[in-house]
Amino acid sequence: MTQQAFFFDESRCLDCRACSIACQDWNDIEKGTEKYLRRFFWEEGTFPAIRMHFVFAPCYHCEEPACLDACPNGAIYKEPKYGAVLVDEELCKGCKSCWKACPYGSPRFSDEPKMKKCNLCIGRLDNGQLPACIDTCIPRALDFGPLEEMIAKHGTCRALDSMPDPNAVKPAIIFKAAEVKAQVVSYNAEKARELFGFDSSILADAASVKKNRLDMKIEDPCEELAVMRSEEC
């Protein structure tokens, strides 16, 4: 089996949402809570030195998928040609054991009880095409190919800071963390905070970031949309 894998370069991501819109279009997904490809963000720092982080989050088609073993109905399997983790909807009973087991919350449930999720665009792969999200990435933050090739080109990082420990499931994705931003223009941080109305007595609360950690498992789908800033699509 050749394990196909994603690569995501956080430094190049603009959060333009082209990848997720392409996924919705290819899979004919209507506006709403059913998202096969999610984009999460979190922040760090204190104003004006704040940094926003992004993560590309489809199903990572893990080498050792926890969802597969968790499904009591045998509905989840790993196909041999690309290493894609797929679901047999006829066997799925909608018990959500897969979602509970997946560290990334990738299995999706909408109004109907059957689980659906990213299928690695397996039909496109059979036609010699890349997954829709990869083909559409404007800043070229994404790459795709055999896992060994992705490792040779991009390294061995399987998780960004704040992400779940990858060792248990071995996600088929390589990450490149955002590079440290160089300060090009010098400025007085205290003066900047004063100009923006941050009183020094409440600085810790007023100037610190609010969304300061990554949470990839949010059970309420509407709350998840808000966290992803995807309510409009």
C-alpha cells in the first residue's frame, strides 16, 4: 500500500478559504455545518506583538486510525491503493464512536445520522488529479503525494504546536510551522497600547489574545463554525 499524504506550510497560508470552498464545491456540500475540510486558527502574544496561527484540517487519513478500531459496526476501513480512510455508509449506524476516538474530530455528522468525511478525493486520484483542496490553494501552502516523498521534501513534523500528539494515530500529513516574524520597523509597544486605549492597569486582560489555544474537537457544530469563522459558507 502506498500511503498518500498532505503537506501544510503554515507560513504560506493566508486563510483565504479557497481550499475549503473547493472541497465543498467538489463534494456538493450545501452551506451549513457539514464540513469535510475545516480551518482552525488561534493566536499568541500581547498587543501589538500578536501572531495568528492557522491549521488545515481535513481527515488526515492516519496510518493507524483510531476511528477504524472504535467503530462497532465495521463501517470504517483503510483502502489499499492510496491509504485513504473511508466509511461504508450502509454499515454506519451513526453512533459517533468514531468522532469520540478521533483526536482531530474529523468524522462529520449532519442532519442524517450517517458519518461522512473527507475521502482524499479518491475519484480524482483515480483520474490522475490532485485533491480539490491542493489544486486550489492560491499561496501554494499545500502539497500532496506519497508519504515518503512528503517526508523527503518537507521533513518529519506531524503536528503543529497545540495539536494533539500524533504518535498514537500517525496522521498522513507533514507540517511546516510558521516562521518567526522579524521586526522590520522599531516601535514603542507601551506607546502603541496607549494609543489604542489599553489602560496599563488592565493590560493583561485587554491586550492579550482571547483565542489562545487550538481546539479541534468541538461537539456543537454551530460553535465549531464560529470558531472557524465559517458561518457564512
